[in-house]
Amino acid sequence: MTQTPANPTPETAPETVERPERDIAGDVVARVLARAGTARAEGGTQHSIHDGEQLELAERTALRRVANLSTELEDVTEVEYRQLRLEKVVLVGLYTGSGDAAAAEAEVSLRELAALAETAGSQVLDGVLQRRQKPDPGTYLGSGKAEELASVVAMTGADTVVIDGELAPSQRRALEDIVKVKVVDRTALILDIFAQHAKSREGKAQVELAQLEYLLPRLRGWGESMSRQAGGQVGGAGAGMGSRGPGETKIELDRRRIRDRMTKLRREIAAMAPARETKRTSRKRHAIPSVAIAGYTNAGKSSLLNALTGAGVLVENALFATLDPTVRRAQTEDGRVYTLADTVGFVRSLPHQLVEAFRSTLEEVGQSDLLLHVVDASHPDPEGQIAAVRHVLADIPGIDQVLEVVVLNKVDIADPAVVARIRARERRTIVVSAHTGQGIDDLLQLISDELPRPDVSIDLVVPYHRGDLVNRVHLTGEIDLEEHVETGTRLLGRVDEGLALELNAAAVRA
């Protein structure tokens, strides 16, 4: 990782950046993506027997870039007709603290940015870190460091610079003018990944709304974009009263269209909410407990859902591989039915536009009976992941009433000392490996123990024509004795209050 001091002295500041020749595809990428657990592993995605056929993953990876192809071939059929060109990017991080701890934290964040860039479909060439008291209001890095960055970009042949932070519109324009290539920030990169991976109608609408909220203050106007639309005498002559005056510029028209589109998307998302609320109300009416799975992106939430239920949802060693919530039905060993909901993953500095757009989806977590907070125990900074997730969850209504269990996943490759350190700090933890199956039985038992149990005792006879009530007792209640008598089915056990009222109303009177 290339680090530069904030204010180099004239004696040490070189006029040009001199770097030794090296294999860009080899040691540079290895240096930027150094530690296991922070970027996408070289071995690719590993699946367990619970993940199913992974047809969605096969579809996502169907088009691959073929390297070193040339048109100088005898057989023209060997030419690749459609190549997938990967953007070549240089990563830039900035940290304000001092000491090794601050630098290490900045490097972890930059490696995460590298994994984000790879997930978005780009090739990471180099990464630089700068320490300074605060970001420069003009160019984010300062004019001198921006010139050095331009030299790095020119040397590596990159076509994009990705900043590990959020840039103001003016900072982005000023930096682009210096480095002469496209500049994007962390927020734009995450929004791009969400746009690629959203599948459902609601997910696509939520991502588009977040993108438009990000784009609105960043529209750029120059040349024709600043021209007036039929104002003054032209407008008066052509359209009469109400059209005279300076007229709107094209950029103002674009802003108005974006606002109109945002209003329409908000209405569409609001119209989709009743369907989800109806399903949630139905589960509550039938007293079906719910378990929510939340956690940092790529912590193994989908793998854990597959291990617990055999859902077969997409599993990929990539950040934000799955976005659309998945709800599956499951049963405890004693036959009680509950639901498992896999939610969208979180990340450091998750764009507030996405938090707002996915708020209706995150409500599933706040209304659950049990929260499984999945943590990648093999990550270099698991405590930072826990803090980032809880920062987002804190804004969800009702989350303080939900019992949280920290599930330390990937313990088969984790440092035992790190696992012991986290278990000492957290109140309720459990150690599992969704890949090998270690601890899954213990987790299932924990879910069974922590789910709310029915508290109303019953001892009654249900007539045979009300078999639907008997079935509901099997699904949501606890039965100590069931026998068939002349007038119906005698049940002895415990159910929730609502079902108890229905049973008493239908019971055979002696």
C-alpha cells in the first residue's frame, strides 16, 4: 500500500513520482488485497451441500472475460466476438488519525473498497493512502497530492479513480480536472453494485430511488445544458402568456424530471408495502414466530439460511451478492413453525440513500422475535463490522425489543483468539460454520429455546369438523396429549391467547 505524508518537506518531495517497474496483475493487486477475509478469495466461492444447484449464480457468471485473445488467427471462429471490458481502477484512501492503529484501520477499509470494486466488475491496479488532518475542501487530497495521483494513474494506465469516502460535487469535478480520468466515490460504487444485483421489482425501485437521490445534487451543467428553453421574445411569440421570461435551462429540466421520477418511485414503493404488511399480519394472527438474519455483507448470511432451511439461495464470495430479502419457513424439533428472513447486508459508511430506500425492507428486522447477527469471525476487524451493523440497526423502530444473538460464522478458518475475544465482549454468542456445518445443530436448538412459547393452557375436545384448529395447534402450539374420543379430538397442551379463544368457542361442551 503506498502511503504519502500529509506535508512533505521541499527536500523530500520529488518533482515526479518514480516507481519501479512491476507486474501490475501480480504483486500490486496482491499487495492491495493482502489479507484473507477482506477481499474476494483467489479460490473463488466455495459451496456446501445445503446451497443447492445455484442456478442464479451460474446465470450471473455466464459471461466471462477471456484474456490474451488476438485477431491474428487462422480460424476466424476463434475470435471472441463480445469481450467484457473491465474498468482499471486506482483506489485512494484518506485517514485523519495518527499511529499504527489508524493506518491499519484505513488499510482494512481500502481492502474492502478493493473487494467492492472487484464486485462491481473492475480490475484493481494500485492503491494509495494519505494521512492529513481533514479532507481538502477543493480536491479532497490537496492539489500537490492530486498531481501525484495523476502520475500514478498515468503510470498504471487506469481509467477510473475510486475514493474511499464521499466526495462533494465540487471536489469530484476538481479532482477529475487534475487526474484526467473518471472519479467516483464509495457511495457511487455501492449504488452501482446494488443496481447490478437487484432482482425483484421492489428492489429495483428502491435502488433507482437511491441512485436518483445521489445524482440530483451532482448534475453537471455546461454548454448546451445551460441554454435557456424558449424564454423571452421567442417564448412570448410562440406560446403567449405564461411563457415569457428567461426560461428554464436544460439542467433545470433534468432536475425536475428526476424529482418527478423520485416521486413516482416513492409511490410505487409505498404501494408495494401493503403486500408485505399483509403477509406479516397473517403470520402475527396465526402466532408464527419470526427470526431475522442480519449482518455485514459477505459474512455468510445466505449460506447460513441455506444451512438452516435448505433454501438454496445464491451464495457467492462477493460483497452484496444478494439484495432481495428471502423468507423461508422452518420448524423446530418439537414441531413449532417459524420463519427465517435473510435481509440485505450492511457495510461501513452505508449510503444514507440506501438506508432510506430499504427502510421498509429493514422493518422486517424490527418486528422479528429473534435477531441472528451474523459476523465473519475470520475478518481482520470483526468488531468494526459489528459496530457498523448496529449503527444502521439503531435507526429501525422496535429493534431494542428484539433479542440479539451474535453468530460467529466461518470459525473453521478464524483465529481462535479472535473468537474468544469477541465471545468475552458480547453477551450472547454462538460459534458456527455454515460451510462445514459446525455448530448448526446448536444454533437450531438455541432458536428453539429463544422463540416465544405459547402460554395459555388448554384441555378440551375439538369437534371433528374443525380439523383446521387442530392443525393450527400442531403448527404453533405445544401438545402434551392428543386422543380421539367419540365427540372429537381431545387436546391437552399450550397455545397462544388468540388461538385459545377460537378453540374455546368451538370446543364440545360436556
